[in-house]
Amino acid sequence: MDNLQIEVKRHKLNQQFLEQIEFGNHSQETGCESNGEILIGSNPSQSPDINSPVTKLPSFDGTPLRGNRSIGNKNQDTLRGQEEPLEMIDTEHQELKKVIKKNGQEYSVRTNRKRFFYPNEWNDFLKALETPKQKLSFDILVNTGCRYNEGFNIRKRDIDFERGTLTLKVTKIKAKKGQKFPEPRTFRLSSQFLERLKKHTKNKNDDEKIGMLSAPALNICMKKALIKAGIEDFYMFSLHNVRKTHGNWLNAHEVTIVNICKRLGHDYNTFLGSYASADVFTDEDRVEIKNILGDLIK
């Protein structure tokens, strides 16, 4: 196997691992303490290790749950394909189930992954974040709609400050559609967000990453901030729900589906099936969405 093949394989494995974190399939919240929970794994200041052990999370009845798998789409098929039978138990939360395998392993399962932030929830969530790097990380996610791995790998050179665009060069490889290499995506940024990026990157070299937190650290601070912000169904959120938020906010302002799909890197059916929700936003919501996204919305 030559170096190129090794690099492609490594990229795919790392991408699969990070998608598991984003979608809530496995919670790798490692290297930090959170509300007395024991969290094991790599240092959160480093990028995730695909061989890190799976963190055990407390369930709502005090029983440790291993991960946070979803039963939607392909993940449901994956669970059905297990040799050991699964038992699904209701929890006190309507959209959260506890799955117990015959060997005793337990999983937290979300039955609905379409949750997104309302703008007032987002503002409360941002206020609950504790450090500038946490705020920067989520500022990137909500203003671009990128996947975590795409945002984590943004370098200063990927931002065209003159044209006001960003090029995501590390993107999801869609093997089922015959892709073998990442397909870059370029799209516009708001002038307000661009100014924040300019200030943040002024002392960085062109080849330096923009500086997002690692996925484990970001998952931890997200859960803590959601709880602190008083969002009752905090368990329905993962990093990927910020991406869904971006898509739904653009849709609320009647941005064309073509434009939204090109930003997110999805086709029409995927967006409608997994991202888009009915328009439930008030006029006040739309005003606040525009305040958050700036002149990205015209």
C-alpha cells in the first residue's frame, strides 16, 4: 500500500470516527471532568484518536450508558444487523430510549435527530459558553453549517478575505456515490463573521488551522452549556444539530434549496429528509436569525 492509499484510508477512518461523534453515535467526551462524571480518553487539546476507548456516560436513572446511538436511517439498520438481540426501554424522556444488548452493553438512543436551535436558545447557549475558543468553535459551525471535521481542518489560507469566501478542503467522502477523494466546497461568508475571523487569524500563518476545539472537548462544553442555558431537552443535541440549525435558519429566510444544499454538501433529498423542518419561526425569530447570521441573509 503506497503513501497515498494509506493517507486516504486514514482520512476515511478519522472521518467515520468524527461523524460518530457528530451524529451522537458514540460519545467520545474525553479528557475532562463534567458534573462529576468519569470521562476517559485522550487529551481534549489534541485531535481525536480513532482508537480511543468509548466513554461511559451516566443515564438518567444512574446506570452507565455507552455512547449515544441513533436509530435513524443507516444506524437503525446497523443496530438491527447485530447478532445479539436488543431490548429497547423507554426513559423519562419521550425521544430518548435505552437500548440493552444481550451481553449487557447499554446505549442511549435518540429517536429524533432533527432538533435545531431557535435563535433565543442559541443566544442563551452562547452566553453559557465559558471560553473564547468555545465561542469561536460554535461561531464557525453556526455561520458555515460545516461538519465538525470540516471546520476543524480549516486553515487560514482557506479563507479568501477579499472575496469573502471560505473553501472547505477536508470534506466528507461519499463512497456510495463513487467518491474516492474529498470534494472541496466554496461558499460566501457574512461580512460580520469574516471580520471576526480576520481578527482571530491575524497572527496565524497561512498554513495554520483556525483553532477549533477537539470534538471530545467541544461535546463536553456543549452539554454543559445547554444545561446551564436551561434547555430542557439538552440530550437531543450533538454538534451535528448546529449544522441542522444553519440549514433551517437559511430556509426560514427563503434562501434557495440549491444554495443551502451547496453550502451543506448535500443533495435535495438528503436535505429534505434529514435536515429541513416545517417553518415554525416567528417574525421575531427571523429578525434575530438575521442578527446572528448577519448579511449572509439579504
